[in-house]
Amino acid sequence: MRLMSYNIEWFDDWFEDDNALKTTPEARTKFGAVAGVIRAADPDIIGITEGPNTTTTTGIRSTVAALENFAAAEGLRQSRALIGFPSPGRQEIALLYDPAVAGIAHDPGGSARSKSNPPFDQEFKVDSDGDGIMEVYKHYRPPLEAKVTRLDGGAPFWIIVAHAKSKGIFTAMDRVHFERTSDRNRRKLFAECTSIRRRVEDWLKEGRPLAVMGDINDGPGFDYYESRFGRSAVEIILGDLFDLDGLLCYPAGRPEFGRYGWEPSTARFTDIFTGDKVNALIDHIMISQQLRPASPGALTIWNPYQSDIAKPFKALLLDASDHFPITLDIA
């Protein structure tokens, strides 16, 4: 079975308010490119971040309806969509999958009575600054938890799709308060990933095979603040080195810093101070030890500048999104 994690840049912008596909030339290019990437990668299950919106107040905008309309229009075999708890804003988290391969259902965990490990749509507490006092946080985009039932008779497994807090500095005021803003953003990111790790530990105790995927907005060796705090957000999700049985596997391996930034990488950003383009590995797939990669080369980062597999699809990948997807074949 092939899993994909894909941040589809502002996919919500390309749908009408009734969830129909826009028909402008730009929209047709976008839809054709995204569908072309999906056909090239040929995943069975896609964890989507920056998906089309769900409107909880009016009930008109629907992530599921928009994605299924897109799949039908493009003739994709990944024709069913699923979301969990909708976010209060845009850019939803969703799954798009082939119903002939798997059945998938929203399966939220956590306890409503817990202050540290409630359902992902509720407030939770983390001591994010090490002062012995628990701070209150809430996921802006609640991670999507789902149970996957394999139709080939294989054992079921669970998926968490996340779109974690960005560490980006976007406004003039953020630049003035760069140090404080960067510190605050990373603590928020750490808190969200701590919440995800708590759910992972719950599921591991229950013996559930699982995968965590999505745009974590961080990666091993990403920036100065990782050195300052001694870890990345990804490493929080992966687990404790002193608990080997509880560690998740990271098939991509540790990236290396090269001339243009990190290799491998899933996105490219402009440094706000130097103006340079810098590669970043911020989209990830992690799996528990019960889920095995199908082969040593089972993970592919579809970056056409770094991957020979992706090079023939460079135009589609660049038209589709500012992120490149990741696929992982599991045994």
C-alpha cells in the first residue's frame, strides 16, 4: 500500500462556494497539475494539508464535497475524501483515498476529561517553557485521526495527518520582534507536536500500527532554534531514545545541508533577510515499528531537482504546489 503526504498550496482558492471546480484557465492548470502529480505517484491514500475549506457556520463549503468533485472531474481512482474536526479557518486537513483498496473512518482519541491529552479539537496543557507551569494551547488545525481497514485482508492501521504551527516570520512587526516571535512560534509548534506524541503513545500502548504524516513545519537540523532547544518538533513525534520500542521510524533519514539548503527537501522558501532561496524538509511520513517499508527504497520525495523519479514530472509538480509530496510504500 502506498501512502502520500501532500501540501497542496492554497487548494481552497480553486473551488467555488458550492464546492464546484473553478473553470478559469489558471484553475484548469492547477487541477490538471495536481491530478497529474497524483497519477504519477499513484498513492492509495493521500494525507492532504491546505485542503479546501469546510464552513461550520453555513454548512455550504465542504472539504469532502470539493475533493470528491475534483477526483470525479479528473477521473482519479482516489475518489473518496474524509476530514476530522474542521479548523476555525481555511486550509483543512483531509484524506483522499481509493475505496477499492481501503475503508477509512474518522477515529478520534483522547479523553474529554483530560487536561493533557484531550481530543484534538479541545484545549490541552503543556509546560512549553520549562518553568514548571503548564500553559494552555489549542490546535488551530486539529490533526486528523483515522482508522484504515485494508480490503486486501491485511491488518488495520491508523493514520494521523497534521499541519503544525508555522515558524515563519511574515509581518514587519514580527521582524521587529524577531527573537520573541521565533521563540513563541517554536514553543507553540513544540506544544502541538507534544500533543500528537501523546496520542501516538496511547495508540502504541494499545498495539495499534500507525503512521504520522503531514506538514510539520520543522525538520531535523532545520534552524538555530533547534540547537537552542536541543531538538526538533519532528523528534518530539518520533519519541524518546531511551524508549526504543516506542520510537517511530523515519524512512527518509537525516537530511544533509548543501549549497541550496537541505537535501532531501520538500519545499523552498525565501530567506527574509538575505533574499536567498533555501530548501527545507518540512513534510514528513513517520511509521511505527509494526508498519514496515516495503523495500529499502520505499520512500520517495518527489522533488524534481533532487529525485530522478520526479524529474519527468517537473512542470506538473511546480504548477501544482510550492511543496513536493512524499510517498511511502508499506509492506
